[in-house]
Amino acid sequence: MATSPEDNRTHTPLADMPGRIRQWAKDLGFADAGITLADTGPHAERLQQWLKAGYHGQMGYMADHGDKRYTPDSLVPGTARVISVRLDYLPAPDNPKHTLQNREKAYITRYALGRDYHKLMRKRLATLATWIDEAVSGYDYRAFVDSAPVLERGLAQRAGLGWIGKNNMLIHPKAGSYFFLGEIFTSAPLPVDEPFEKQHCGSCSACLEVCPTDAFVGAHLLDARRCISYLTIELKGPIPEELRAKMGNRVFGCDDCQLVCPWNKFSKATAENDFQPRHGLDNSELAELFLWTEAQFLKRTEGSAIRRTGYENWLRNLAVGLGNAPSTIPVIEALKQRADHPSELVREHVAWALRRHGQ
């Protein structure tokens, strides 16, 4: 763990804090940090319109908590500023397009190949908050890493960390979009950074056009109910049959709208060992993963974001992937071994997949 010099952390004028916070964040491994007012601006209204349209599907938590998601002071009373940080996660070397093109392989979103990021980032944010408190004591600090209703991308944009692309991802002009976000809510009246107002997407609409399931209603507007990330992670129950063939071999998440983004040519490989692929999940066969027992699933996804989907939905997703794979002996035999699975959900998706192979 990085240690910041003691003489830089005591009795620091508020005016000097933004630069020091940025440096301390980098000392802790974060790629960047910015500070904004406790105000999400126009992002609050956009969220409410999105929820009203029902585009969040089963993600009821997006509508819960009243105005806390878009009003930091409602979530943590007394919040005056939000410190936003980003942490790169793209593994290296990596060839995601090669995996997508090999239909017998399982494609897993790049952020989930290694260890879950929550604990790592939360620990470092807590350290950063401690350092800030030592420099300007007498204020409150509370760290969040996707652990509370926080409008992360909106706050990060207002803290100057990038613009919201047409695919709704936060994009940094020198780092693309493959990074996690975290926040520190504080009552300290710190100087704020300029919001990132300029949109650099221009006339490009590659992310909207590449979406396999046509989930984008328009620029900056995603119908999550059609999004593969939603279907493979958030959705409980059967995947709509009309979308299954379009999912290809994507079994946990989807990166298509990032892979095609020209700004991601500037993405930097992560320096975090925890984010490197584990158990060969960046290059695994669908049939191999489908035959994992529940005990194997729990062991090999320990400390991984993949755990979130659960074993039953993991098999559901893999059955869809196998249904879209070539009709090889390993593919068909793997499906047949699960044809009598105790779960009705799994059986139904296996039956669909077998029909796809003429079985």
C-alpha cells in the first residue's frame, strides 16, 4: 500500500487539496480523480425519464431510494462535494474480438475476468479518505464503490473525468472507457473541477449500430431489457426467445459497444494483478464451462463478479451460447448431459439449444 509523506497530509489549505488528492489517488493506483459539487445536474432528470419509460426492467433497485441516487445530500446528509476516481481494468495482453469470433468459446465481459473490484477499490478509497482527513480534519468522509444508490457516471462527468458517450459509458479522451468508478462523499468545501462538457462522439454511431440485440433506442438511451449485460446478469427467469440467437457466445455481460468505440484505442492495460484473468476464463470452451458442477462454479468464481448471476443462471446463459455454437459433438453432448437438469429454467434453455442443432 502506498504511503503519502506525512508533511503533505497535515494542515493543508483547502485551495491546495485538489492537486494533492489527485496525486494521492495516483499513489494508490487510481488513474485519475476529480471533485464536483454534490449535484448531478441534468443527469437526474435523464434518470427519471429512463425509469418512467420502464427501460430498467427488473432492476427495481434503480427506482428505489427516492431521490438518493441523484441527490448526494439525501443519501449522506451534509455532503458538499463528491470526489470521483477511476481505475483501469482492461487485462493485457487481451484479444476479446478473437474470442467473440470463435463461437465455441465463452465470452465474458472484460471487467469480470479477474477478482471483483469492490473490495480492492473500497480499501483504497478508505485510505484516500483517511489521508484527506489528516490534511483537512473536521469534516465527514464516506466512500462508495457501486455499493449504494450513486449516479456514478454523472458525478464523474461533472468532476471532469470524461464525457458520457452515446453508449452511456463514461469516456476519457486519453483512456477510453475500460475503467471502474468510485466516490468519496464529503462535507469538506473543497475547490471543484470543471465538468467535462464537450462531447467527442461527433457523428460516430458505431456503438449504437453494433449492438447485437438492438438495445439502443437512440443515442444515450438504452433499453436495458434488450441489453445482453442485463439478460445475462440481472434478469431472473427465462431469456426472451427472440433475443437468444442474437446473443451469440456472450455468457456474462457484453463489451460490443466498447470494443467498437474508436476512443478505446487509447485504453491502457491495467497494472492490477487482481484484474488479470483467472481459471482461463478469457479463453474457455462453452462446453467445458457448462459441465462445471455447482461446487466447481462456486470455487472458480470465488471473489469474482460472476458469482452474482448464480449457478442456475450461469447454466441458462451457457445453454444459449451452446445453442448458438457450431453443431459439433462436444457441443451437442454437453447439452444432452443437462437435458434432465433439476432446474426447469435450465431444461427449457437446453431444449431450445438442442432444437437449434436439430436434436
